[in-house]
Amino acid sequence: MSKIKVIPCSGIGKVFGLLARESVLMVTEEKCPNDTETLCLAHVVTGDDEVVAKINGKSCITMDGCAKYCAKKSVEETGGVVVKSHKVPDFMKAHRGEEHGTGTALTQDGWNYAEELAEILAADVKEIKGGGDLL
Amino acid sequence: MINNKIGIISCSGEECLGGTISRLAVRKMMEELKPGMVSTLCLPLFIAGDGGEREFAEKYPTIAVDGCSKCCAKRAIEKYSNQVAGSVDVAEIIGEDKALEKPLSTRHLTDEHHEYVNKTAAITCQIFDDILAKQ
């Protein structure tokens, strides 16, 4: 059975891209390493054969940094099945007033928020596996 | 809003260490080496073609900073806009095997990784200065 693909946007200009990236790494490297893997969005958007083969028709979760939804749209265009899609600002309400850092480095508040995002992703993984919807 | 006249696109690849280094090297350019002088363009947005990024790279010199020898950023610029003004391949700087190691959280960066970032940023900076000198 293939692993769930968890793919962040690769935004570089603002902290949201780094939050997306770090939360995904927490899931694929620490929380759910046996059930998930990440793929390079640059390879997805350039249509790299190896990555297209891995993603086509498979369960994917995306974490975008902004409302352009580059990760979600790119994965869908490549044939991936986006089972869950999130964007970092969606969960900001409880974090108003916090400084999360920059596109280079997170503050402690930023790491806490990344951890929260990672927990959301990990819950998605559990739900997808438990529901028997894994493609 | 793009105000500066030299662009940089980092692949920011999520699948290997080279992508992590490319991202951090470009952030170093933005924050330390050429603050206020660098317009960073988001690779997925650039390829999607709806944010003005392609038009920028058609008009103004743009440098590609890629994490591996697939050179996604360079190929994308040349496909959708124009010849790159310069190109940096992290794999050529730190070695292909090292570049293809697992991606890294910014929490786990070592002195060795910072040295890779510094080397990559220095080479990018040299290309930037050469372009500036010709303008």
C-alpha cells in the first residue's frame, strides 16, 4: 500500500510557506513516518515523470501558505487525489497577535503553531487510514 | 508587488537537502546580502502563470537557484519567460549525494549546513553583482 503524500507549498516570501513546510516535515519525519511521505512541489509543477507516477491517483494532503493554493492545484493537475486540503492562515484565529517568525526562521510561537498544524495533518492521516479511503 | 529589478527563483524543493539549502541561500540574499534589492518569485506561482511572475522574468534578469541537477527553476524560467540571467545548482556546490539527502527542518541545521548555505548564497551574490554591473 502506498504512503499518503503530504505536500506543502514552497512559498519563500513569507512565514506561511515555512510554517507549511515545517509542519509537513514534522508529520513525514516524526509523527507518521511509516504512513506518509512528502514530494517536491517543484517536481510536481514541472511534471517530473517519476513524481507524476508516484502521485497519480494516490491519496494526497496539501498544506498551502496562501489562498493561491499552489500545492493543492498543482497536485490535482498532476492527477493526485487531494483528500484533505488546508492553508496555514485558516487556523490563525486562536493565534492572533503572535509573531511566528519569517520565511527563514520560526519563533517559539511559530514552532508551536507548526506543531498544531502538524497535529491536524496527523489526524487527517489517521482518518484516511481508518476510513479505508487510502488510494 | 515586485519593485526590484533582479529576480531570484529558488526551487525550495521539499524532497531533498539541496532544496532546503537553495531556499535558505535565497533568504540570506533577501535578508543579509542584498536586503531590499531582491525580488523573489514563487516557483509554483510562476509556473501557474497568474501572478505577474512570468512577465517579470521576461522583462528583468532572473537567477535560478536549484537544489538538484533536475534544475526545475531554471527549466521553468527558460520555458515560460526567458533565458536565465544566471543559474546556481546546489548539487554542484555541495555534491550530488549530499544534495539528495533527506530534506531538513530548520530546527536541525548544523554548522555544516550553514556553510552550504553561505557558499550557495555567495555564488548567487556574485552572479547578482555581475548582472548589476552590466545594467
